[in-house]
Amino acid sequence: MSKNNKILVILTEGLPSKETGASTVIFYQFINYLLKKNKDVHILAILKKNIKKKEKKKFLDSFKKRQIKSYNQVIYDNMYKHNKYNILLKNIDTKRLDEKIIDKIKNINPKKILALDITAGSFAKQIFKKNIYVWLGDLNYRTFWYHFYYNYKNTIKYYFYYAYVKLIISKWKYFYKKVLDETKNISGSNINIKDLNNIGIKSKYHPYPWPINNKSARVKKEKKPSFVFFGNLSGLGSKSAINYLISKIYPKFTENWGSNGFKIYICGTYKFNSIYYDKIKELKNIKLMGFVKNINDLVLKCHGCLFPIDVPVGNRSRIVTAMGSRWPIIAHINVSLGNPSLKSGYNCFLAKNIDEFLNYSKMVFEKDRISKKITTNAYNSYKINFSPDNSLKKFSEFINE
């Protein structure tokens, strides 16, 4: 009898990509690794909108000679039974898959099921009862809370939503506990371990595979102290960072270097909240760059990357990119809750308050030798933890349990 090498991969975050996105790049690395190990990979993609044939073909062809054995697709504009109007009346749960697709997937008879995040895990449990392996990104109830927190900080009316938010969080916790019970799971963020343990779920932190191709080079620095912030500007990490940047860092830098004595470049896709946009337009030392195709060239001319993200979610891939690119990192100490490989004074600078943000920023501007040492250590930490070769070794241990 031939050995069963079949692995069903369930996707709900869009099609994986070799180069574009955050979770989609990570998922590509997982699938590519399974194919390299001669696994028979079958895909169930549950998507919010139908994709074009050429997009599907591009995805399937991206693995070169290694072929996906089967690809099945389901479209839901909303994958959950609830919406914002009826969530108080319903428990959080995914919609029921059609019996035809359930039977079709069961007939594949996979040895293992890899569900890429919690929504995929819920769909997996509709079809199978065991051998389900779940990879987790940020927990929905934690991001839901922090979105509320920053809305509240900017608009006092959100105070009246507090009881509603706490109820929704309790619903999400119940959903996570139900889905993850009797599964094996790993987390891409270290902060998840404590959160999940609090609801009775055990998880392990695994640094995820993150390919980086940026090359270090000797480039003449700008004369003024210059810094870069980058990322998905509509995400939670950016919401946190921009708030801190405007309210604390910009005034402190102005006090130290003068009204025209420094530069901060903000780079990234998507638009951030109009409240922040209107405020930033008034700050002449901040330059909005939009999407920068070769951000490495810009960062190398600057003195460091600012990550004033005071929430422990929504911040990892941009910081891992900086680690692997040898860019000096000046971040809020809370980012290390999600990424424990960050050690202040060794491979980055982690600030507890605005005075430390200024002192570390002055240090990377004035002391090139220290900056070089920090970035070399950051690169070594990246190689050990997040380089695809090393990270996928840990993933192999997980999926082969």
C-alpha cells in the first residue's frame, strides 16, 4: 500500500504570493516547503471574491515543477454567519460549507489538514474531526480591542461602545476555544501564548519564514537626522504608530532639533485614518511617500527606522524586514511582546517612553559605530529565527508531529 502523503491546506486570507503581502507570503513559504518535501498538497481556498483564471494560474504555476494536486474554491463575501447588525444575537461562527464540497474534500482523504489561521480552522472542523494543524496570526479579539482603544483615544464617543466591545470579545474567545480544541496549533506572535492559555488553549510560538532580498550598501546619509516609518498604513500597528508619532515623537524631536531640523518619511500602502492625515499635512518635517518600490534605497540614506507601535499586535513583518535588511530599529518596547528575539541594546533599541525614543534616535544619528553593531546583530537574529531555512525547520517539526 502506498504511503499517504496528502496534506489539505485551507486558505481564507487570499491566495498565497511569493512576494506580495504579509500572511500571503508566509503561507506561500509553508506550501512551497511541503511541496519540496514531496507532500501531495491539495488546496481548499475559501475566498471573499472570485479570482480571475490568470490569477489562479499564476498562483499554481509559482511553485515551478512541483505541482498542487488539486485546487477547490468556495466564495463567500462574508465567511461568518453574523454581520455588524446581528452580532449581538448570534454566536460567532463560520457559514456552513455546501455538502457537495464537504464530500469532495473528504474524498481526498488527506492524512493531515493545515488550516492557515482561525477562520480556516473553523472550516476544517466542519469537514474533519482530527489531524488538524492550525497556524495563528494575531488573535481577532485582541485586534478588536485595540482598534476600539485607538478609536476611543481619538474620539470620545467610543466610550459608549465599551460594553458592546467587551461582549464581542467574549464571543470571539468562545469561538477560538471551540475551534482550537483538539487541534495542534502554533502562533506567529509570542503574545498569543499567554492569551490562549487564559482560555484553556495551549500554543507554541514559532517565528515565521520571511524571505528578504535587500542588500546592505555604503550610502551617504542625509545631513539632518532622518527616519523612516513604513507598513500597511491602514492596519492596527500603523494606527498605533501614527498616533504616537504625531502626539509625542514629533513635538519631542522639534524641541531637540528645531522646527526644521529633522525628517520623518512615512511609506506604505493604503490610506490611514483621515484624522491623522489632516494632522500630518500640518507637520512640515513629515513627508508622505506612499508606496516606495525600493524602500531599501531610502532607508539606507536615513539613520534608522521608527516603530513607535505601543500595541503588541500588527507589527511583526515590518520589524522582521528591518532586522533582515540591517536597518537600525528604534521601537516601542511593547513590540518585543510579539517578537521576543528583539533585545534592546543588542539588536535594536526599545523605548519605554518618549525620552528614550529621543535618546536612541540621537544615538543612531551621532554614533555610526553603534548603529553598525546593532544592525549586524539584528541580521544575525533574523537569520536564526526568521530566515526561511531555519524557520521552516521548526514548521517541519510541527507538521510532522
